[in-house]
Amino acid sequence: MEILHNPRCSKSREALALLKGKGVRPEIIEYLKTPPSQARLKEIAALLGLSPREMMRTKDALYKDLDLQRVSDAALFRAMAENPALIERPIVINGNRAIIGRPPENVLFLL
């Protein structure tokens, strides 16, 4: 199991704590320090069953500043790889399944 984690995000910290409380020790990927590639982001989107826009922080000022409202999926994946702060957090991956931990309790569905 792995978690795309931002330690400064309360929801990400809560999701990680829930997993640890269930005895799970996921691989922690601090995606702001080690951003996923475009290819990995595409894999994660497929695991989530979501479009790239659905796995983004569309209410973030950066999303609007980069004028991403009407761009292609390819442009969205590129934007997330170049600006990982746009990625919704946390994302937990367990094998061939993934979920966004908002609310944090969502991560328990992967156990």
C-alpha cells in the first residue's frame, strides 16, 4: 500500500493515522518532494476510475492561475506533474485499487 501524502495537510495526516491505527504501514510518498510522472499520474487516474480533472484541486488558485479550466487531459496530466500541489490529497493505492482520502475515512475501503 502507498499513500501520496502531504504532511502539512490535515486530511492527509488523518488518513495516514487511520491506516496506521489499523496496523497498515504504507509506503509514504511525499508527492510535493517527489512528484509522480505523467505516466504514473495516468496509472493512478485509471486506478481511481477518475478523469485527471477529478483528481485535481480545481478550487486551488494555482488551477485558475494556470488557466486549466478548458484544457485537454494531456495538459492536465502535464500540469500535475509540473505542479504537484494541484493533485488532490491524499491518494491511497493498494494493488489495483486507489481512493482519494477525502474524507479521510474513505481510505478504510481499501483494507
